[in-house]
Amino acid sequence: MLVSIITPTHNSIEYIEETYQSILAQTLDSWEWVITDDASSDGTYEWLLKKAEADIRVRVFRNLNNLGAGATRNRSIQESKGRFIAFLDADDLWLPNKLKTQITFMCKNNVLLSYTSYQKFDITGDGGIVVPPSSVTYKELLHSNVIGCLTAIYDTKYLGKRYMPLIRKRQDMGLWLDILKNIKHAKGMNICLAKYRTDSGMTSNKLTVLKYQWDFYRKVVGLSLPKTIFNFVLYAYKGYIKQKI
């Protein structure tokens, strides 16, 4: 069963080699790495082309103009050939047993959307481990995006290819909610299988994040004002707790 690893890149030359090495280390070798470069100018695209020449499992595409992570991931999803769609950003890492452990879990338990724990890290070393709940419903996910994008995998055999909304932030949460409209819940594993880089410069300041979240509830999900306020307060509180990890 082929797994399509979806990676967007934009000026990612500083970290992309380490990310690629974490893919090569996977104990499950039935994968393809589908990367769409979002108009990089630092040599990332040229680096990817060289890897694609040396490894037929690496498939590279490019946006001529910068479109953002959501549209860029969608291009890779569109071009993917695997039954399972997995996500790994260009500055994050997987542990070697990530794919094998998670795909086995999904197949044995008929799970269509899964996720795992992950560890934060930066240049100084490893940080805390983010442990998600064992399951999450559509309503629960509105309160907090407990599905780390670098850990998520969904099954196209039953769900078909699903795409992210064309927004600059919160695209992953939009995708999980879209899937959860059609299934009872997503299932999590309390096993740390990935590492999330916190010092790559790709994170936004807290006020900007909160503004995007408000707009996400109102404009993308289409919640009423009272429901937006309710979910926004819960999201801000749980986000505060997560930052303490």
C-alpha cells in the first residue's frame, strides 16, 4: 500500500535535507515523496530536482508564483498516487517507525483519519511532547486543532482525495473538519512519532494567529457569531495550555 508524503517547500534549503533523511529512515519503504515548491529563491527547487534524479520515489512540482501552503499541498495531493496521504512540512521530522506503526494501526482498526503525539524541538534540543486525545469529533475539533499536521494520515480508498481550503492559515484544520463531516471521529495514537520544529521562523505571532482563527470560524466554517465566540474562547484557552508544553 503506497503512502504519498505531501510536502510544501518555500525557501526551505536550511532544513530540507534533514527532513528527507527522516523519510529515508522509514521502516516502511512503500512511499513516494510528492513535493510542490512554492516559488523558492534560495536553491530549494534545484536541490529537489537533484534528489528526484537520484531517487525515483521523489516527485517534484513547482508553483511559478507563491500561492501559500494550502494550495501548494493541494497540488501535491492532486499529483499523488498513494492510497494513504501523509503530511510532513519541510522543516519537520519523522521518527523511523512513523509510517509503519501508523498505517498498521489504521488498517487493523479501520481508521480513516489518524494522528499521533509529537515532540517539539529547536536548535537547543528537544522540548515537550504534545499528546492528543485518543479520538476527536467534528464538534471537538472546532474547540482545538488537536491533529498535528505532521502526524496526520488519511485513507483515500474510502474518503477519496480531500483538499485543503485555499486560505493562508488554518488549511490543515479545514481539511480535518471536512473529513470529519463524513466520519464519526478521527483516531489518535499516544505514541510520539514525529518532531515539530519551533524555531524555523515559520510560525506567526500570537495575535495574528488569533485573528486568522476568528476569520476561519466566520468565513471558512461559517459559524454564527455566538458559536464563533464560544469556540474562539475555547481555542484561545487550549492554545495557551499547548504553548506551555
